[in-house]
Amino acid sequence: MTGQVDVERPPQPARGDGSRVGGTVTMAHGGGGSAMQKLIRDLLLPAFGSDVALMQEDQARLDLSAYPGRVAFTTDSFVVDPLFFPGGDIGQLAVHGTVNDLATGGARPLYLSCALILEEGLELDVLQRVARSMGAAAREAGVRIVTGDTKVVACGAADRLFINTAGIGVIAPQVELSADRARPGDVVIVNGSVGDHGAAVLCARGDMVLDADVRSDTRPLNGLVETLLTACPEVRCMRDATRGGVVTVLNEIAACSAVGVMLEEAAVPVREAVRGVCELLGIDPLYLANEGKLVAVVPEARADAALAAMRAHPAGRESVVIGRVREGASRVTLRTALGGERLLDTLSGEQLPRIC
């Protein structure tokens, strides 16, 4: 799939008639011929809300002159198993993950690319469902999918469907967020319960008898970030706590800023269902992936303003302070409910494979 986009023309709505296409992906769908063009024209572009007439070039031509500031650019790949899980699917993750990477760096997300790696034999109905989900997620986040690519690999060479998305956004001149800006005395805020996504995917796999009411938290965070930065431009840094969870993000910040971070176990919000899954499997929810949670480091004097702004936004109603930055070694420590301290180091690998 290739494309040019006229950025002045609003996106067309995706077809919402619920029609099913039937059939499966074949090698011809990746061959560059009529089968591939039909797949793009009849399935992908309507789902993304794109106009076929504007998607005939090998690149999107973007005019960013209306947006002063620096350009932010990111890319991510998504290989979640299963493709669909309570609360979301791989299509939503592909959009939300890239949007959130831009947003938590202080950028306003604008444009996405979408590259699809399809396994021969994938049901076209599944692909259509994922594509429609991506289109809906992009519209919710206020971004446009403007270019992309489609490749097909032989049966057995992949696991049904992989997605790569790249994103472009703009950072306003006054916004300065960086992982090296945390200072002793700053507070650490999270916008809600942790571990929901990782637990939801684990339960959805079906290889363990787990009957827990857990849903992924996947959602776009750019609206929440905009609200927070408007009310509290003094925010030091933000990260979305995806793979490796809250602990991994905070270890990165601690290392970059040469500070320590102390978390309060009693303050970290974890849903009871997620806690139950973690206790059963011996997993720490602080290391579980999230897809709709950010960690923000804010000067103590501005913490109340930051919390008030975040709680006024739908994506931040459960925002709480979970810890503080302190002087000392660059590490993250947890003060337990019993008053002891436990080192929270970065894991050498993933607790769970194929989580996002």
C-alpha cells in the first residue's frame, strides 16, 4: 500500500455497513498486481477513511508549515497474540501505541503510516475487522493514516498479522519534556490502574484456565497530555508505560536524570482482578504492559494543579501520586505496605511474550 495525501482534505468516513468480504489472504495479495490493488482499494482504504484518488504515490506529502515547532517522528511494531482481546485488538494498539509515543514526548500527533505483514491464509474478514478498528482509533485520536505498505508471506512464515506504524507530530516551541529533567522532590503521577493490558492479553490466550474480568486499557492519550500541559507546563517528563510497565519507564527516567525514585506500594492503583491474576501466576503488576497509562514527573509545587487537570479528563479520572524522586543512586525502590523497601530493577526480558 502506497500513498499520497492532500492534507487539506478531511478524511472520508469508513464504511460502516458491517459487510463481510470472505476469503483469505493469498500470495497474490502481496504481488503488486490487481489482487493487491483491489485489497487496498476495497478493504483497507475505506476502513482507514482514505480517498483512493489521493493514495497513488509512494509517499505522503505533508505540509507542516502551519505547525510551528519541532517535528517528532516515531515508529513501532505490533505482534500481539491473540489479535483480539477484551477491550481491544491489534489494530487499536497500532494506532494508540504510536499516538501515545508522540503525545508523551509533548508532540501533537498528526499523521500515521501503516505497514501490514500478512500471513497467507489470514481470513480477509479478520483483516477487515482490524483495519476498521484502526480507522476508528485514528479518528478518535484525531490523526490520519496517510501512507503505508502491504506484504504477504507464505503460510507459516509469520503469525497471521503483524503491523508497523510510524507517526509524525509537532512539538510546540514552549514544550520541553525529557527523561533527563527529573529532580529530587518531584512527584510521580500515573493516570490510573496499572497492568490491565498485560493481564487482559494473558487471560485471552486461553492456554491457562483464568476466569478474570480484565479488559485492556488501550486508548489514545494525546487529549490527556494536552490538558495536562495546558494546566501545568512545568511537567518535567512523561512516558507511556507499555512493555516492561511502570517500573521500566521509571528506571529509564532515573538513569537519564541520575536520581532515585521511591514508589509507595499502597498508592499504586491495581484492580483486584489484575491483582488476582498476578498473584496466581507470580507476576508483579508494576512490570505488566499498559496501553493507556502514562507516568508523569511533575514539580511538587505543581502536583495539585497537574492532578486536578488530569482528573478532569476522561483518560485521567483515576490519576494519583504513586511516588517521589529523590537524591541517590539511579534506581527505583518500592516502600512496601509493611514499611520495608524493595529494589525494583529492570527485567532482563519480558514477563510475557507477544504482549503488544
